[in-house]
Amino acid sequence: MPDLSYRAVEMPESPIRKLIPFAEDAKKRGITVYHLNIGQPDIETPAGALDAVHNSEITVLEYSHSAGIESFRNELSHYYRKNKIDVSKDDILVTTGGSEAIFFALMCCLNPGDEIIIPEPFYTNYNGFAVAAGVKIVPVTTHIENGFALPEIEKFNEKITTLTKAILICNPNNPTGYLYSRKELDLLSELVRDKNLYLLADEVYREFCYDGAEFLSVMNLKGAEENVVMLDSISKRYSMCGARIGTLVTRNKKIKQAALKYAQARLSPPTFGQIAGKAAISTPESYFTKVLKEYSGRRNLLVDMLNNMDGVQCPVPKGAFYAMARLPIDDSDKFCRWLLEKFNHNGRTVMLAPATGFYATKGLGKDEVRIGYVLNIDSLKNAMQCLQQGLKQYSCNTIIEESSSC
Amino acid sequence: MPDLSYRAVEMPESPIRKLIPFAEDAKKRGITVYHLNIGQPDIETPAGALDAVHNSEITVLEYSHSAGIESFRNELSHYYRKNKIDVSKDDILVTTGGSEAIFFALMCCLNPGDEIIIPEPFYTNYNGFAVAAGVKIVPVTTHIENGFALPEIEKFNEKITTLTKAILICNPNNPTGYLYSRKELDLLSELVRDKNLYLLADEVYREFCYDGAEFLSVMNLKGAEENVVMLDSISKRYSMCGARIGTLVTRNKKIKQAALKYAQARLSPPTFGQIAGKAAISTPESYFTKVLKEYSGRRNLLVDMLNNMDGVQCPVPKGAFYAMARLPIDDSDKFCRWLLEKFNHNGRTVMLAPATGFYATKGLGKDEVRIGYVLNIDSLKNAMQCLQQGLKQYSCNTIIEESSSC
């Protein structure tokens, strides 16, 4: 049998999906599992977006333009302008999900063996794209003690080598919920201009900012126009993850042209997703007001309940729909598996994402979990009660492997 | 400004798309352009597939399983079994178009710097995926004189080095329309087993075989189960290019597992495309009978008209919906551009694909073009009349650059 490529062997398994068999087993035993481990929103997709697909009049389902349907890119430029990001349709490449935007950006900005600095913890799939692109992720650690704020800029400086080509941030952040300040973004802007680096920014959670906090896009960093590539997606914004539509947005014409060549090779993004995406842009403000109120309520409940548990610490996330919590546990992978395998509270348990998968530095995240608030308030309450009970039992139970009663 | 990566610079532009501005200019001048340069079928998508999307009852457009919706994979296995390819849903990974299947296969089977042997002329986008994957395409030339049949197996042997990891074929072939014989496939099977190589096969034109010719899949090469990876798509089969749904099919569990990790990183294939694809599997046989009759009629007309032109040679394609023709011209790129820029016949012209883009060996294809029969009989007839007139004018016109009258 021929060998697998080493990049097939090195490709990481999704650290979240590793736990799925245990969740499935729990369900087979009749246990209700609250899925707070995922980034799949439970919010309804805007009806207008779905209706556009239902009513689409297509006789031949053709390839679209490789850069995306022109009228969709026009609408997208209106959407961005409304969000104070002044770009034209020519600055926008429609991609197959935000995933493809990330991949194209890595392929166009970095050579194999080059390095990209990413504040950790970070979205686990960056690891997968880095292996696919053959580039090395160099983490700069952020800390729960100060709410995962950007580390001092010196920490970035220390990591820059001749191989460093880019810095990647996610703002608002998955998994931490951190929202970057103007000062932090200005510092990053100065750094990338000074060191001649690209600044890639995954801004897919733009709409999800709480407490009236303002979102600031890297697209508005004056003087860094040639350095900045924004990666975006309609998946979270309109609860349309299955549409597989994202965008790569940049004023750097060379990057845009190069990404277009990658886009041409794969022919076109999905047509129905683009139809839905175009219609979604007309979603009324009231939809977002309602969604934001819902998420904000969930966040408040979640953070309150967590911080009221013994030994639990959870900084208040300002954006996205995740919270990172420090728990009084020895090993988050073991604990999350234990919750599914050995534990239940009145026939219920909760599935969380061990934070280890979000850190590139080995050993970090062992006492942290990511919690997505993608369930309604009642389910979230039940899930947090499960967690509280779980923590009580786990602490007195880590040695007695077979019993789940305390 | 930071530098582009070399793989962004090296990424080829689509050689077909390079001519698009000239076609657009011709249209602006009021000239009708017959597009025989593309692989976009004009055939209607099966109504059942579109209806399934129109009637889909989705409230939250969620990610699907990374490997594709399970019930769709089940249906796909039925489809394959009906086509004498005995695979289960577990051998099938749903991809975002056949494009992604090709890319995943390259990433999993080859390391950067490795070599893949491909009979040329070949589908131009293989070049793009090869650059993205950092692998080297080593061509084995096939010749119009013998209808682009597989060269003697010694020609492959000569090209095999320690870096060779795979052979890639497209069957039925784009751009040549060649259909591989049992003997040819057996020879390839023996070779890959003997040399411990992968055999990748792009079989997206499976349904398009003429004159009662039988299609043979690499999936039925006994003893080569671990070597074979089949790459497929619903784009051509059901005229659903915009769905962006393909499959990677293999009995090699390691490749399947590795490709699944790549699939997990990009989360999921498009949901609406999968809904359409699942419904399309129930398309009645009568649809294909009609489509095949239509293509077959077009092919006959095309080949007859071409071979009746002075100095033109066009072998009869047995499959797909392309023909390669040798024309009495000096430079196919120049000629195809000239047809758009300088020529018209009663206000009409034809757009063809210069064959140079389908060869990896520099200098080949200069007197050949690829012609897709993706227009109805009447348009095809008009287009061929344009070509005939064009050839007459071009031959006496290549020196008088400014005039288009003969």
C-alpha cells in the first residue's frame, strides 16, 4: 500500500469531534446532552434568505463567477459600508465559507515553512489550515486573568523571525469572546507596517458585540491598507452555516488577484448559498436587535452562574457567543469526557469543548473549557446545573473511576 | 508592502478566462459569440433536484456532517451500485465540488515536491491544484493521431522516479473525449500495484459515453483497492455545476480518514447542494436517454463538420462532451483571440479553448483547440460555419493584422 503524505498524518483531528462518540453513547443510554461544545447557532435563519432560495427561478444550475455573483458582491459592499467598512465589490471575493477565505489568505501571503503569529487560545481549525498550507503557527499566549486581552506588543516582537509573514487575529474572538480595543488594533497596525507583515483578521462575529461595545474592523486601520486581509462569513451573522458562504476582503490588489486565481481553480462558490446570502443582506435590523438581546441574556446568565460556582472563573465576554471558563479540574479533556461517559444529573449532562484544543502551547488549557451559548435560556440553566453538579462529583470522584455518585 | 507568496505568483490564471475580455468586447460591438470554450452544460437541471431545494423545510441552515449528510451518502452508494461500483456510504466523502475531491486527494497522497503523472492534454485546473498542493505534474503525452489513446505503458515507466507517488487519469477524458479501454485500465492497475503508486481517477463524465460504449471505473480494478481513489461530481451528470457537490470515493481507509480530517477543517459541504444532489439521484432514466441522444447528435454533427473542413482533423470522441480538433493554424491562442477580436461572419463568431492550456509540455497544442458541444444543434451549426469561414480568412490574413476581410 502506498504511504499517506505526512501532511495527511499531521492533519489534526477536530479536538471537539473526538468526544462525539461519547456523546452518542450517552444519548443511547437515554441521557439528555446539552451541546455547549459547538459554534452552531440555534437561532433561526432569516426567513427572507430561505424564501429567496425557495423561490429561485433556475432552470440550469450553472457555475457562478469565480469571484462570486456580481450583484451579490455589490450587495455585500453595501452591507460593509453600512458597517463603516468602505469597500467596493472589487475588493470582495466570495468564498466557500469563511474556511476557504482563511485558506486562500494563508496560501497567498505565506510560503511553506513561513510563520504566522496567532494569539492563543484560537479557533482550532486554524491548525488544520496551517497544516494544509504547510505554515507554522507561532502562538502568543493570552491569559484568562486579564480577560484574554492582547498581550504587550513586545510579546509579538519577541516571536518575529525572518520567517514571520503574518499575524492573524479573530475579533470578536472565538473562543474567548474578547473584543479588541482601538488601542490594541493601532498597536498591531503599527507593528505589521513596521515589520512588513500581513495582518489577517477573522471578523465573522462582527454583529455579536454586547453592552453597546463598538466593533472596530482592521479594514479601517489607516496606512495598513496593503497589509490587511479581512476574512468573513455569513454563517454566524444570519445563522446560515450550511450556506457555505464567506468573503475575503482586501484593498491589496495583488492579494485579491492571487486569491482570484485560487478561486478560479475551484470554479465557483455555491450558487444557492449566494442567493440566500444576497437576500439575507436585506434582513431587518429588528432581527439583529432580537438576536443580540437573546445572546446577551444568555451570556449574562451563563457568566453569573459560572462565577457563582466554587473555584470557577469566567471573564465577561464582550463579543461572539462563547465564554472561556477556568474550572477546578485537573484535565479538561478528561473532565469533558467524564461528563459524557460517567456522569448525569437527573438524566442530563452537558458537553463542553476542552480548551486544550484551542492552545498551540502544550499543557495550556488543561483547567479551561469553552462554552458556547447556543441554546435557549432554560436549556442553558439546566446545562449549568449539570456542570455545577458535575464539578462537585468530579472533584471527589477522580480516583473512584467506576462510580458516578458522590 | 509585504511580498506575495511564490505559490500565489505561480498559480496559473485560467487559460480560458484570459480570452473573456475579448469575448466581452465582441459582444459590446454587437457580435453574437458562440461559447464552445466552456464545460458548462446548457442542459436543464432535473426538475426534481430543484424542487427539493424549493420545498426544503429548513428553519436553521446548519452545518451538515463534514463527510456529507448521511442519508445523501446512502443514496450515493445506491447510485454507485446501480453503476456497478460496489461501495458503501463509508467509502464516500461528500466534497465541495469535484474540485475539492481532487485537492483532498493530492494533499493526502502526495507530499510537497512529489510528482504525479498525468496523460496530457489534461483538464487545465489540475495545474492550479498542483501548485496549491506544491506537487509537480509530469505529463505523458497522448496524440491526436491515435485519438488520444493511452500511450504504451513504457512511457509511464520512463517517467517514474523516487518522487512519483501517483498517476491521475480523467475518464471519459476532458479535454479529449477519450474513453479508456479495459486493457488500458488493467495496464495502469498493474503499474500502480507494481510501483506502489496511487491511481487517482476523475470520472465526472461517467454518464456521457456514446455509441453504446461501456464505461469502466477504476473502482473495479481488482487488487488495486488500496491504490485507487475516485474523484467524482454531480456537476455534469445532472447539469448542476452551481451546486458545488462532488465526492471522493475510496476503499483505502487511511486515505478516507485523512481526507475526512481535511473535510473537518472546512466544516461541511453546502447544504442546499446536498439536498439537490440527493433528490437528483431519483432522476428518471428517461432524462439521461434524452440527454445522451442530444449530446450524441451534437457530437456527430460537430465531428462531421470539422472533418469536412480543409486541413482539419477531429477524432471521434467516445465520451464526455468535448472534442479536440487539429486546425490549420500557427498558434491556437492567437487564432482564438483573433476569432473574437478581428473576425465575424454575418455578425457572429465562435469562442474556442486553445489547446495549449491543456498541455504541460511547452509548445504542444499550438494547432489544436478544445470544442465543447454545450449548445443546441442550430447554434453548433452556426458556430462551425463561423469556424470554417474564420479558418479561410485567418490563413490569408495572418500577416495583414488590421483587416478582417479576405
